[in-house]
Amino acid sequence: MNSADQSKTSRPVSAAISARSTAFASLPDPPVRQHNRWFYGLSLAIGLLLLGTLGYFFLINPVSRTELFDQYYDPYPNIVATHNDDSLAQALQWYTDQQYPKAVTYLKQMVKRAPENDTLQFYLGSTYLAAGQLSKASDTFQAALLTSGSEFVDPMRWYLALAYLGQEQWPEAQRTLESLTQYNNLYSKQAKELLDAL
């Protein structure tokens, strides 16, 4: 094909392309879809609301109330000197070794023989608490607090508050913690922190 033939063929093709371009240029622009703008605005608002809610729970309120029990609970140490009392020594050794069912069995028997002994009641409540038997722990601590003049009053109140907290009994936990903040003791600072977290 020579150049004269090519120019004859290319003219109709270029004329057709030019005509087609002109035809498309004369068509009206498609309408802007208004519902797309509305949809994107709503999506953005929902996204921001969701981010704000998640931010509140993770930044402002990072720990749930039920997690507070785990955060603040540490088993009470065995500080009792057991002179010539093999049963108590054995029960407290099991408590220390985290063999709570054995410790509970011995301590319950000892509390039955000496119900006025606040030390036995305190360690029985502490053993229940360490074993996750929160209701029995709170019952035991409440009974032990009725004993006047106990050297374990402050630890009993602290662990009673934690037992309430673990059972999601918020008002009782709050009242018990407030009683610890009324005077200076080993637990008053922790009690204030925990009250603020509630």
C-alpha cells in the first residue's frame, strides 16, 4: 500500500474519530449522586463515634471493675508464729504452698474449736479468697470483724472489700474501702486508689 492509499484510508478514520469525540463532548455531564455524599458523611460520623467510644474505654477507663480484683489482690503472707501447734503450722504451710483445699479443711476444724480466735478466722477467710471462694471469704471476714480488738481488722477489711469486688458487689466494696480511708493504716492508700478506680 502506498502513501496515497494510506492517506485516503486515514482521512475517513480520523474523521470518524473526530466526529465521535464531538458527539461525546456534546453529551451532558452525568448528575452528581447526592446520596453518595450523604452516605460518606454518615459513615465518617459513625466511624468517629466508634473511635471515640473505643478511646474512652481503652484510654480513660483502661481497667474494668472486675479486673480490679486481679490487679489489687495479693495473698496475705503467713506471719503467724506457731508455737507447739502442729495443726496450725500444717494449715498455714498448706496456705503458703497454695494447697487451699487442705488448708481450708484444717482451718475450719480449728475455727469450730475456737470460734473467737480471729487469727484462725482471718486465715480461713484468706484461704477461701485465695481459692476463689469469694462468698465464703466475705462471710468469714464479716464474722471475724465482729470479734473486737483483732489485730487483723485492717487486713480483714481490705480483703473483705476485695471479696466484694470479685463478686461485683460494688456498694459493699465501696463502703468497706471508705472505712479504710477514715484513718491512716497500711491499706488506706490502696483503698483510696481503688475507690478512685471504681
